[in-house]
Amino acid sequence: PPVVIDTQVLASECEAGRYPTITSFSGDHDDKCTLCHKPEEDDDAPLLECDFCKNSVHQVCLNKAMLRKEPPIVTRESEPHDSQLCHECLTTCLNRRARAETRRIKKWHYELQKAGLENIPAAAGLTEEVNLNIGDDNDDTQTNQKEDAPTYQACPTGGPGGLICCSYCNASYSRLLSNTAKEMEAQSIARKGQEVSEILELLADAKKRLLVATDLSRSNDERRSLLKNNEG
């Protein structure tokens, strides 16, 4: 299914410095669409100038280019006052987001391995919540899941193990679930902390913009006051 992307969120991340190589562009833009190589035809098909590079694109051309991605990407159409991103900058941001998510999953997997929880038993019901298979191959994923084995010790009396076997297995399995829950909680807290950090960066950037706008407004008021005095 298509992935819906709000370009304004990506633009805010770029402006906040999340992607160091993508910065605001202040030069001259192309006078033709980078994708179809046609100029602006009319008001219904204006050229959108990317705020982060020299590319200019028609909204229709941008939509078609992003829909050809795998998976297809649907972008929210920009308003005239919105920040604009071309297909190249959008792709760069999304690729870096994906790499960051891959690193996060690998780190999570590594932490589980250190805790001895790399193979979560199917009975724990956590395989859908925690994706420990980083590869993209569905066949490999199914094979790994079949080969998964419990990490708790075998029942000393030869039973099947788990919560309903004996007191020893009950305690062993309970410890496993408790440790798994702690790891998941730690990962959730780390993710929320990252989100808060990003929000604080956006707020700091908004504060800077507000200060600039306030200074500009104050300067304009002073100019108007001088003009009014000169006219009087």
C-alpha cells in the first residue's frame, strides 16, 4: 500500500538541521520542471521551487515520481506558503529516515542479545510487537522464526516447560517475560526521548524565527514613525 508523507514535517526536520547535508537554498532555481523539462504553463500548474536545492517541479510531476517509488509514496499537496521539497530532497530525507530506523532496530537487537533474549519464545506473544529480523527477505524471516528456540533452561523433570509445567519452569519463564518487558519499556522510553528532543529542536528554531519576525516588525514600526514625522 502507498505510504502517505507530510512534506511539511520533513521540511521542518531539514530546517532544524536533522539532515546536515540538506540546507536552505538561496540561489536561482531552474526555470523548467526538473522532471518533465517544461516551463510553468499556467496558474493551475505552477512550478514549485524547492527550498533546499535549485530544482523546480510541477506538483503533478512530483506526485507521479513519488508514486513510482517502492513502496509508492503519496505526498500532501503543498500550499503556496508551505516549504517546498523536490523529489530528490524528499527521497534523500526518506532514505536517511529508513537508515536511522534500521540502526535503531539493530541496536535494539544487540541489546536483546546482550540480555540473552535474542530468541523470544512464540508463546510470549511478542513477535508481532518486536521485529528482530532485520533482513528484507520474507523467506529468510519465516526460516528464522521456525528456527527460534526458547532461551530459558529445559525443565529438570523433562516436562514441556513454560508457565503451566512446574514451579521451576514457571519461575524461569516469568523471569524471561519480565526481562523482555523491561527491554521493551527501555526502548519505548528512548524513542519518546528522541521525539521530545526533535520537538525541542523545532521549538528552538521557531523561537529564532519569531525573534527575527519581531525585530523586523519593530524596525518597520520605527520606519513608519519616521515617515509620519517627516510628513508632518
